[in-house]
Amino acid sequence: MVVGILRLTLHVQGASSLKDKRQVVRKVVDRLRSRFNVAAAEVGENDVWQRAVIGIAAVSNDRSFVNEVLDKCARDAGNIAEILNREMEIETYSEMKSDWSGKPDFDAHDLSRLPPEQDEEELPEQREPGWLKEEDLE
């Protein structure tokens, strides 16, 4: 699994209010999301009129694809507003191994596999230790 993160600092020319800035930011974010299927949001400089920081994330199984997508995102955002700074990180994660041994076994807690004849009221007493009961929440 390859995860790429891109942080763009944009200069919003001619913005005289936060409303003007947010119109440009919304246009950039919506355009990147729809064209490139990435996650994008304003992540900084929220109260500054002419500067915006946009965070973009892409996930794939190919490092070159993630790099290409983030480069295209930067180029496309640069067509709308001037890019002051660009920071990109791409991380590759291999298969999860023994470090997951301490995590709970999710199949053991799958309630959809219970026999259909059991009532919902019988479930708390039959659950394995560690499950919360209603009285634990009070």
C-alpha cells in the first residue's frame, strides 16, 4: 500500500475577505476531489484572507501512480491560485505481520454470525469477556 500526502500553500490573489478566499478554496478542493479521486481539505491558514493551505491524500498500490496523481493535483491547483509552497511525502507500507498479534480477533466478535433463534436480550450474558454491558455505561 502506498500513501501520498501533498500540502500546498496557495496565494489567493484579490481576496478581500474570508468569503472570497473560501470560494477559491472550495473550487480547488472540489475540482481535485472530482478529477483525481483524492481526499482534499483546507488544513491551515484558515483566518488569513490571501493564503490557504490545502492537504491532499492519495492511496494506491503503485508508487509512481501516486506521485503522478499528486503532481497533476499540484498543476491543476496552480491553474486556479498561485502556489507558494509545495511539500510531498510518499510512504510505502508492506504487509502487516506479527505486530498485529496483540490486536483483537474481529471474527470472534462478529455478531452477524450468531444463530438467528437467539434473542437480543440474551446476548450480553453470552458474550465473551471484554464486551461492554448497558450497566457499564451508567
